[in-house]
Amino acid sequence: MNQHIKIVEPKAKVRIGHSACPHDCPSTCALDVELLSPTRIGRVHGAKNNSYTAGVICAKVARYAERVHHPDRLTKPLVRSGAKGEGNWKEASWEAALDLVAEKFDAAEAKYGSETVWPYFYAGTMGLVQRDGIERLRHAKRYSGFFGSICTNLAWTGWMMGAGKLAGADPREMAKSDCVVIWGTNAVVTQVNVMTHAVKARKERGARIVVIDVYDNATVKQADMGLVLKPGTDGALACAVMHVLFRENLADRAYLEKYTDDPHGLERHLESRTPEWAAAITGLSVAEIEAFARLVGTTKRTFFRLGYGFSRQRNGSVNMHAALSVAAVTGCWQYEGGGAFHSNSGILKLDTALLEGTRLRDPRVRHLDHSRIGPVLVGQEDALHGGPPVTAMLIQNTNPANVAPEQRLVKRGFLRDDLFTCVHEQFMTDTAKLADVVLPATMFLEHDDIYKGGGNQHVTLGPKLIEPPPGPRTNHYVIEELAKRLGVADQPGFGMTERQHIDVMLEKRGLGTFDTFREERWADLQPPFEEAHFLKGFGHPDGKFRFRPDWTGQPAPNRPPKSMGVFGPVARLPEFPDHVDLIEVADAEHPFRLATSPARSYLNSSFSETPTSRAREGRPELLVHPDDAAMLKIGEGDRVEVGNRRGEVVLHAKFFDGVKRGVVIAEGIWPNSAHERGEGINVLTGADAPAPYGGAAVHDNKVWVRAAV
Ligand SMILES: Nc1nc2c(c(=O)[nH]1)N[C@H]1C(S)=C(S)[C@@H](COP(=O)(O)OP(=O)(O)OC[C@H]3O[C@@H](n4cnc5c(=O)[nH]c(N)nc54)[C@H](O)[C@@H]3O)O[C@H]1N2
Ligand SMILES: Nc1nc2c(c(=O)[nH]1)N[C@H]1C(S)=C(S)[C@@H](COP(=O)(O)OP(=O)(O)OC[C@H]3O[C@@H](n4cnc5c(=O)[nH]c(N)nc54)[C@H](O)[C@@H]3O)O[C@H]1N2
Ligand code: SF4
Ligand SMILES: [Mo]
């Protein structure tokens, strides 16, 4: 018998409900939820019989009872009574609050036209109905479009330039690898399931695990080979690795001839990209670079698990493309347990046209950049793309006053007297605090939805399992009720229930219905081996992997509409994989490079409200190399000011020798109120759009560090 079976029935009496984790995490775990009563849950477990989740979830979601039954949950609609941001509210009925929102939206539209209203949302829930239904309202009303760039753009663009399709080797194949390269993702912290499969390969096959990051984080600590480099230099590392592969005859030339666009051009280009050249840029030693190159060059079944973190640099798309190019040079794609993977977004497509009201879309309506909400709200001309100022917003599933770059601009914008903001939230977040109307939202266990797992291959149902407390209502409800008040409820896609929308999406793909999914729980959409490994050709029309991408001419999954113009210094994007100094290079005024890496017990700004997460994380700290601290005359635990031209933030110094000199790390997006002066870490990050298709370079900051006065 299987040794895992004995723990299947821990509490025979507890009813188990099935769901999917809704949070913005590539793992999208299949969940077994202990249902204690019609309104209460107990522990949450990972589904054992889901081949990707494999019974493992992170600690913060295992303790979800803490979040869903949190005493600080919002339960009443609130209307601002004092000045903006002052914290004085009057309770209102749902009817009155929604009437007020509709009235304000209509008044704004009457004054400036429909584009003055900007629905703003993101992936606080990844459920398609509750997340994307807001698009239906915006299309129907011709409100400004939302170019959702903050998270995936830099990474997806880089991947697409090479592979031509946003898909890759089955992530479960990591368990069959002989070498797993975890590149620029702190998987132990951000997507624990990657480790499940990688560690299985180590246990069962003696696989080596390589981790590449900018500090000795929890994942690097698990590695057989940990490469800690300077932020924004992964392109240099990748080039030197490929240089060694060609030089030492470890490149798979037959594969290169058959599957890639210009292997000879690449080889020539790499002649000067030596390990010595890369060592000077990355801070790694020549020996480290050569050892890594020889490992991946001699291990056929090498699996490159490329994360998001290393793409959050202004040269991030270039670096993602360069790292992916290594897999094409070794030819590891041909083997089971080999190849590369970043996201399965390209295989999990569901038809959301009705849900999102795509047919109602007017292509002339402008788009505004999600990451540039600061410049948009303070009225910077280029950010407004030739349209009116934004004077009304509906915000769901995101907390921009905390998570968006250039926080001082974001806050200044939200405090404008001529801006009306409605925030639909579960908690009184930094953004809700700056709103005019706050509406209480349900949590995933309290509403129906369907979820796609970017880091795996499943579509999973998350049906309503418990009743919400009195007060909170779903995103779907808010969109439907506003549609009635704004005169578009008769348009296609409105007037349907969540379940009806789920049925439409599932049936169109032949996957069943809401009811069949209740039994089956998920669908595994993994394409066959040959397709997933691109053995019938890559996603470009000629089937070749591109070492020479057409940076601005080629399709990308999240390409901005043409009307938004050019993003960043596109002329500086390289012809072949390379290191390009598009990053904020340290200088005399800003001698340090800062990465704002994720905290284990938070998920972006979520979970910062739960007591155990808060207790585990302690306080906002700056990891600083002890030699740098000595030079700066900073002691352990001292208050330090980290600053640049965008602003300054105070953190507590923590000595840490697992970084290169000159690099500092601030883990976690703490609530602004957890910092002195009520200003959070994103005061320091920039809202300039990186080339070629935008994004947020949140780990790419030049800063000064000094003892705080
Ligand atoms: N616990 C927890 N889980 C999370 C999140 C969280 O905040 N906390 N966030 C969720 C979200 S929205 C997402 S998108 C995913 C993202 O998950 P990941 O793909 O893991 O990406 P990041 O969290 O941005 O950063 C991962 C690592 O990249 C490193 N890094 C920064 N710059 C560089 C660089 O130039 N080169 C290299 N090699 N490494 C670099 C950071 O130090 C960090 O350790 O995680 C999700 N899961
Ligand atoms: N400095 C720095 N900044 C970053 C990052 C970083 O690594 N460093 N990471 C960036 C990344 S990758 C991302 S994706 C963004 C993410 O940033 P956000 O999009 O703000 O994501 P969260 O912080 O998780 O906040 C989601 C909010 O949605 C709410 N919510 C959840 N479910 C629902 C629902 O069903 N209905 C409603 N109405 N609300 C709901 C939650 O209560 C929560 O407040 O942050 C970015 N900002
Ligand atoms: S690992 Fe990610 S998807 Fe899984 S339970 Fe935790 S937050 Fe949710
Ligand atoms: Mo993200």
C-alpha cells in the first residue's frame, strides 16, 4: 500500500468542501476545506488527488479560517464623511451606496465623457467571473480601458519573443528531471508546489537543484547549486553559459539546426560574452558560471523553471528571453523531464467574450496603464493618452495605494478633490482608506467561480461553500447592480448568474458544466508531450525558436493597443540575447540596488491583516550586507532611511551576508501604516514603462541607504 494513505481520514466527522485557491499565485492549488458549519471553516488542505497540488499548500492558506472569519472584515457599505483619507465614515445601505456610485459616474461622464471613468481591477481573486466581469461594464459604458501590466508583462513578453507561445513542458515533469533550474522565483515562498516536484526528483533520481536569485533566500537555501547575482544581470549570466556551451561543444548542434532561427549568428555574437565578461557584470565567479554551464550542458534532462522575479527589471524581457535561449542551445526540450516552463496561460484559454462583454467594445476608447496609476491620477499628459482626466474609479481586487509604483503620486492622485473613488474590498486597505465609498466584498468560499492555474495545467471549480456574514456581496453583484443603474443591464452578458457564466465558458470548450465540475473538481488540460516540448515546432509561423526576436513587431500575450504608443527605450533592445544596461545602474548618489522581494507569510498586500502572518513577518526590514552596514556605520536593528529621487522610506537594518555588496533587499509589501510616516516600500519603485510592452520593474531600484535621523 502507498505509505501516504494512512493519514487520509484525520477527522471523520468533518465535512470537506472542494475549492481552488483564488489568490494571485501561479500554483492555484486545489483545496479541501473543512466545513464546520454553514458559515464556518476549519483547516484548509491541499487536494491529495490533484497531480500538481499533490496535497501541499502554503501555511497562510492552510490557516484561511483566520482570514475569512477575521473580526476586521468589512461588512457595511461606507460613505466618506470627513476629508479624504481622514478615516471618518457613515454607514449606508447597499441601495443608497450603489445609487451614489452610479450618480457620481453619470455626473463625471456628463462633464468629461465616458473615458473619465476608469474601472481598475486586478487579480486579488483569480476567479474569472469575479475578476473579469468588470470588463463587461466598462465595455458597455465605453469607460477607459485597463492595460493590466503590473505582474506578467515583462516576463511573458520575453518568453513569447523566443518560444512564440505561452506554454511549455509539463511542470509535473520536474519530478522526472536530473537537473531543475529554478531561475528568479523564490518558489519556497511564492509557489511551494514547484518544490514538491523538484524535491521529488532529487529524492528519487538524485537530481541537482540550481537556484538563481539576488539573495540567499529560502529557495537558494534548498539548492545544490545556489547562484546569487546582482539584480538585472541574468542576461549576462545566460550569455556566458551559452558561450561555454558552444566553446566546450556542449551545444546540441543538430537540435539548433532543426529548431532555431540563427544558431550560427548566435554563436558568433556570443564569442565576446565570456565567463570573465559576465563575472564582472553579475558578481558571480568564473568558476560558478562554468560549473553551471557544464551541469546544464551535460544533463540532458534539465528543466528550466523560469519565474517572474528576475523579469521585474527594466531589462527583464531581455533577460527572460536570454534565459529561455539556454534551453534551446542545450536541446533539453527533446527529453522528458527536460525543457522550460514559465506559464501555461496559452493553453488554458476559456471563451470569456460574453463574461467580458467583448462584443460591446469600442476600439476607439483609450487604455490607461495599470502600473502607471500614479502618473495617470496626477494628470501627467503622456499617461492620459490624449484623453480627459480620470475623475471616477471603481476598484475591485487590488490595492494600488500600497502595491503600485511611485506611491507618492498614487496617493496624491487619490486625494484629489475632483476624483470620486469607489473601492470594493474585504478589508480597510490602504486604498479603501482613500476612497469616497467602500463596499464590502465576499471571499472565495462565499461565492461561485472558476480558476485557471498559470503554473500548472488545471481549470478548477471553486463553488460557494459557506454563507458570508451579513453585509458583503460579490463582485458580480456590484457589476450587475451598477449596470442596472447606469442603463446597460439589457446588454448581452448582463442578467446572468455566476453559474450561468461558468456554464457558458465550460461548455464552449467542451469541458462540461458547473454541475459536472462539482463532481470532477478540475480538468487537466495538459497538451501531449510533443506539443508541450515544441517538437513539432515553436509557436512562430516558421516553427523556429527565435534567438533574434522582433521586439516590437511580433505578437505578445499582453501587447498594449497601438494607440498607447511605444513603451520604453525600444531602440536599445538587443538583436541577440545580451546584457543591456536598461536598469537603474547604481551611481554616486545612489550606490545601492534594491529588490523588493516577496514575504513568505504575505501575498502581495494580502494576509498582512492576519495575526499569524503579521507575527511571523515581524516588522519591515532591510537586508544589508554586514560590510556595507559597517561602512555606513549602521548597527543591527537600526532605523535606516532608504531613498531615491522618488522618496524615502524608513526600515530596520538586518545584517545578512547572503547578498552581493551594494545590493539590499526589502521583503514584503507591508501596509503603508506599518512604516513610519505611513509611506510604504513602493514610494521607491518607478512607474516608467519598460520596453517593449511595459510592466513594473519593482526589483530594479537604485537607492541610497543611510542611518535615519
Ligand atoms: N508568499 C508569497 N507568495 C506569492 C506572492 C507574495 O508576495 N508572497 N506574490 C504572488 C504573485 S502576485 C506573483 S506574480 C508570484 C511571483 O513569484 P516569483 O516568480 O517568485 O517572483 P517575485 O516574487 O517577484 O520574485 C522572486 C525572486 O526574484 C528575485 N529577483 C529579483 N530581481 C532579480 C534578478 O534580477 N535576478 C534574479 N535571478 N532574481 C531576482 C527576488 O529576490 C525574489 O527572491 O508569487 C505569488 N506568490
Ligand atoms: N514593491 C513591490 N510591489 C509589487 C510587487 C513586488 O514584488 N514588490 N509585486 C507586484 C505584483 S506581481 C502584483 S500581482 C501586484 C499585486 O497587488 P494587488 O493586485 O493589490 O494584490 P493584493 O495585494 O493581493 O491585493 C488584492 C486585494 O483584493 C482584495 N480581494 C481579494 N478577493 C476579492 C474579491 O473577491 N472581491 C474584491 N472586491 N476584492 C477582493 C483583497 O482583499 C486585497 O486587498 O503587486 C505588485 N507590486
Ligand atoms: S501556494 Fe499559492 S495557490 Fe497554493 S494555497 Fe498558497 S497562495 Fe494559494
Ligand atoms: Mo503578481
